[in-house]
Amino acid sequence: MTDRVIIFDTTLRDGEQSPGASMNTAEKMRLAAQLEKLGVDVLEAGFPAASDGDFEAVSKIAQKLKKTQVTALARTAKDDIDKAWGAVKDAVNPRIHTFIATSDIHMKYKLNMERDAVLAKAVEAVKYAKSFTDNVEFSAEDGSRSDRDFLCKVFEAAISAGATTVNLPDTVGYAIPHEFADMVRYVMKNVPNIGKAVLSVHCHNDLGLATANTIAAIAEGARQAEVTINGIGERAGNTSLEEVVMTLNTRPNYMPMGTNIITEQIYPTSRQVSMITGIMVQPNKAIVGANAFAHEAGIHQDGMLKNPMTYEIMRPEAIGLSSNKLVLGKHSGRHALREHLKEMGHDLSDEELNIVFTKFKELADKKKHVMDEDLEALVTEGILRTDEVFKLEYIHVTCGSTVLPMASIKLLINGRASKSANYGNGPIDAAFNAISELTGTESELQRFSVSALTGGTDAQGEVTVRLSENGLVALGRGADPDIITAGAKAYVNGLNRLEYLKKHPVEQTDVV
């Protein structure tokens, strides 16, 4: 049994199924490049049968990455597998990932199929995928609630048909660690040809046990962990890449298995995912949360001053979190900015650098020091939001304790200028009313949250909004030293994401 765990990242597929987290092709491409830099072994780039946009994104990622295996998801239908292969065929080591449910509840109520039919469908799909590539993964959806003997029978048949990886998913996050560990032991013992394939696990976090279940499975012989950055994903999310990797790194005495992950790239990757999706990391999130390496209690601070290991079980530098975040100011030049952005994982073209440099100079005139978080925001807004239906040109707000708040807004709508003014209960409400009038949106604002990107009174404010319209959910994000402007940017960004979802409908799947 190998002592290396394969890291299978599904941020771009399962992670994207977080409500409102849909990404466009440019965003996926940039994140895929960073995931390769992080060192993930396998990148699940999407579900090509879901939409033309997903097919395009997977195809471009497959062509771009130089080391990472790229896989695409497919149901056990030939058309799905054809599209998956068409999207990944140019990858350095393309993989097809096909699945079908094996639990009695899914077979009865979702598939309306008997066990023999499911088994036959799994074998047929794996054989068909094998005709394109030797790198085939088969997943038994809802595996943790499946009959163990039937699950073993399906895995044995899938391996005989050519699967080189078989995946045991806890699709609905129902398992608990000792139960899941026992199930992995059972599979390892009762699938006669399991030695010809890698056993993978894919856990959801509905009971908050995704990482615990994954670690328990690895201890019993699973050698592929399917994970996402920041643990994002549908419902309560997926197993968190950073938690699994740093558990293995921190406790080698109990878990003597390594990965190919370059841990110093964990924090930059976490920030990039957060910036692109608009899903902020909770402050007390393990490994990458803002408070993960913060110490307020006096007894903790005293211990840290004497020896950091008294209250820190890992060094912040190990995940790429530098204690010295001060980097650039208004006198910094274009070359310094380019080199620093490269260190952060952003290798920009000359045209892209020009856009970011202009915004950088504007920001540097407003605040004394520009931090890494500020630069992430500039790249996100300047590079990843280029194809927009709505663009905020300016905002002017009048407010105070003795006046009725009013906002004047100018938007470019498909390149054409449009202006409006409106009132509200406060300046942000007035701005949102004016933007809503200009865009004619029927969306509902479900959430509005504000945070600071960095410390200090000159910090950029970061606003995240959640919008819904006709069953579509989009997250919008905006950052600016002025919190009202940040709110307007976030609202416009959310409306653009809704427009993207309307034009690029994605077929959702509860797979693995």
C-alpha cells in the first residue's frame, strides 16, 4: 500500500455547486492554474454535459494545465461520457469520472432501477469510458448508505471493466468516522481485485464530519481524497483540502502518509477561491480562517511570546501566511507589482497588468499601504469581471442625520450609459434602489454582509450580497475604501452573475 495520498480537487465542479458560486470561464481558468501551482494531483474541472459553458471551461483547462490530471464528470450515459472525453481529451493525463447511485433509496426513488440494472449500467459506462482512456474513475453515489455486499459487487465489476479508481462517497454527509472507517475496511477486504485500483473517498459535511470521515478512511487504506478549497460545495460543503493536508502534515506519527501539495500555496489559493466565488471564509475556520493564528487571551499571548508551539501546532508560514503583509505603496512601480502578483499566483499579461496597475495607483492614493488582500480584490475586479452587462461608472450619495438619503448612479448597460437617482432608508438602500431601477432587476436581496479586507481605518471595506431570482442564486462581491461604493459594486457584481447564470444554465447534480 502506498504511503502517498492522491489529492483530487473538485472546487471547480462540486464546489461550484454552492448556491451562487457559479464561475465564468476566465475565473475557472485562473483558479485552475493556481490549483496546479498548489500541487493537486487530479483536478475535476466540471460537468461538461451540464452546459456549453461548462464544456468550454473544462476544455480550456485541459489544454492549459501542464502537470495536473484533468477529469470531467459524467453520468453513466454515453452522451455524457462523449462530452466528458471531448472536453478533457487534450489534457496531459485525461480522466473520465462516471457515476451511478447504489443505495436502495436512490435506486428506488431516483433511478427507478433494480440492482442488476444498476450493476450492468456501471459496467457498460466504465467499459465505454475505457475505450477513450485508461484513466477511468467510477463512483457509487450515496455509497455510505448502500448495502455493503452490493457495493463491493459493483466495485469489483467496475474494476474488472477497467476502472483504475473507485470512489466511495458519503454523498449526504450521513456517516460517522468509526462507521465510515469500518466500511472502508470492509471494501478493502471484500473486493477481490481492489489491489488493481485506488480507493477514493468523497465526503460531505452535513454533520460537520467530512474531514473526520476522510481521515478515518485514509487510515484504513483509502488513497485518494476528494476535497475542495475552503470546504465549499453544495449544502454544508465538502471535505476541506487544507484540513486534510495539514492533518497529514501535522500528525505524521499517527498518519504517515504524504501528499504532493505545496502547503505554502494553501492560503493564497484559499483567498483566490474566496475572492472569485464571493464566499467568505468564516473567521474561526480551521487552517485558513482569520482567527486561525490569532491569540487574544493573555495566557495564550504569554505562551506564544515564550514559545509559539505552546499554542500553535503549525507555523503560519507553512500555509503561506506571512506575518509581514506590508508590501506596496503609491511609489511602487509596475515591475514590483508584477513580481509581487506572480508570488501571489497571478501571472498577468501586459494588458491585464495595465488594468490592475491603474487601479492599484488609484487605491494607493487613497490608502497609505496596499496589502495582499487589496491586490486580490483589484485582480478580481479588474481582470475577472471584464465581460459584464452592467458596469458602475460613478456613485454620488447624500446622507446625514437631517437629510433624506439619496443616491445618484451612472451605469454602463451593455456599453450604453444610463443614469438614475433614488431615495432610501439609508445611503446603501438608496444606491440599491437606483441600481434596481436602472437595471430593471426582479431579483431579491437575501443577504448583505460587510467586512474589512485588512486592519486599520483606511482598510478597504468588502461587501458580499446574495441575490435570488426565479430559482437562480448569485453571490456578488465588491471592495472599496468607501463602504457605500463597495456595496454598489457588490450589487452590480451580483446582478452580472445572475445574467451569466441566465445565459449559461447549469444542470445541477447531487453526485458523490
